[in-house]
Amino acid sequence: MSVIGKDIRATLGTREVLRGIDVEARAGEVTAIIGPNGSGKTTLLRCLTGELACHGTVTLDGEDIHAMPAHALAARRAVLEQATPLAFPFTVAEVVRLGHRAGAEATDPGVPRAALAAVGLQAKAGRFFQELSGGERQRVQLARVLAQVWSPVLDRRSRWLFLDEPVASLDIAHQLEVMHVSRGFADAGGGVVTVMHDLNLTAMGADRVILVSEGRILKSGAPDAVLTDTTLSAAYACGIRVNTAPVMPFILPQAARPVG
Ligand SMILES: Nc1ncnc2c1ncn2[C@@H]1O[C@H](COP(=O)(O)OP(=O)(O)OP(=O)(O)O)[C@@H](O)[C@H]1O
Ligand SMILES: [Mg+2]
């Protein structure tokens, strides 16, 4: 089971942001989308989730994602956006229930509590969302999307988590917690597609890496094939050294200078 995008092209305003992208993400794996600011990662993720109309095709386990009714899509995949502003004074529990109600396990009352526990925030269920710190809010939003697709496999079909920079404002322990949650979801048969800026966490937690640069794929494949000195230095236009000792790739930025 997989999400497959073929020849994805997207224009925002007058700008062609995605310029012919072919991708495949498999259930049972964590797929990381990396690349510089403005390279098109969020736009690609939004095309893969079906939120943004694009040229080309996107299929979710063989079904055309743009032809799927909203409720069917909500039962199969949940999306953590890069920023999720909330206009109303919801409590933490209410935010998580928003995801829960949109999913296919809305009759199981234990799911929101379990989702909050997965991100270590069960004690804050009654607090107002707006009164939490930035990192805590991000974890609540992750609990919301988890509550939407709580079982990684339902009716023998994989479900999908699409996450846009889920660890962006988290401390190191909670970054690891999010990677652990993603790994658990994938190991249980679900699919995870996550935009990442932290290349070391990507090396540690991804099965497959898609490196986007200027609206195209510069390289994709296993982490050790994509996370190399030359590829990363070219993509990010600064010197980057990948140290593979002692156990896994470790990405070390060199002086911030353009690579000529
Ligand atoms: N609504 C819009 N209208 C016009 N251009 C847009 C719009 N949204 C994004 N863009 C442009 O599309 C390009 C890709 O944006 P995108 O948000 O996909 O980048 P990104 O790789 O996710 O970057 P970041 O790492 O900063 O989140 C950027 O150059 C951005 O300026
Ligand atoms: Mg983005």
C-alpha cells in the first residue's frame, strides 16, 4: 500500500512551485521530505494529502485522492499542518476531539485520552489551548491528528499520517517522542510522510528520504543514499559534512558559505 504522486506540478499565484515531481511513500515506512526553505515541501505535502489541486496524479492505495469524498479521505489520512491557528477558546481535550470526530473511530471514547497520552499531555486535557506554550500546542495538534487515524490499519487498509515539521518547536526529548510515535505508527502498518528540517533526526528516524530543491526532486531513496556531503551541500548551498561514525550518519554544518 502506498501513496504515489506522478508528474506533480503546482502553480501558486504566478509561480510554478512544483515542476514535475514523482514520489512514492510506502505503508510501513516513515518517509521524510527535506529541502531548503521555499523549495516546495509544504506544497508537495498538500498535493499528496489532496488539499491542494495540482497537475499530475496522486493515488492513495490505488485510489485517485482528488476523487475521494471528504469523509472517506478523513477516515484514511490525517494532516498536521505547518501552522494551525485556532480562532476559538477550545480546551486541549476539545482540540483533540476535533480530530477524533473527523475520523472513523469517533464512537471509541478512549481514543482522545490515549492520543493525548501518546504525546505526554494527558494532564493538560482541561487547559485552554491558547494558554499553552508553542511546543505544547504543537503536541496537542499532533494528538488531534493521531486521534483521527488512531489505528494504523483499519479494515485491513493502511492509514496515513502527513506531518509538516512536527518537531519544529519541540525540545530534544519531545522530538524523540514524535519520532517514536511515527515509528510506532509505521511499524504497526500505517504510513507516515513527514516534512523535516532536522537532518540528524531524519537520518535517525526515516526509512526513505525525498530531497526537494526548487520544486524538483534532487534525490530520493534510503537515508544513506540521500544524506551525503555533496548532495546536501548542493541542496542547501552551504558546506555540510556527513559523519557516519559511530553508528549512523551525523550531519555537521561547516562554515555557512555558498558552494561554488
Ligand atoms: N499562496 C502562495 N502564493 C504564491 N506563492 C506561494 C504561496 N505559498 C507558497 N508560495 C511559494 O511557493 C514556494 C514553496 O513554498 P512551500 O511553502 O512549499 O515551501 P517549503 O519548502 O515548505 O518552505 P519552508 O521550509 O519555509 O516551510 C515558496 O517560494 C513560496 O514563496
Ligand atoms: Mg513548509
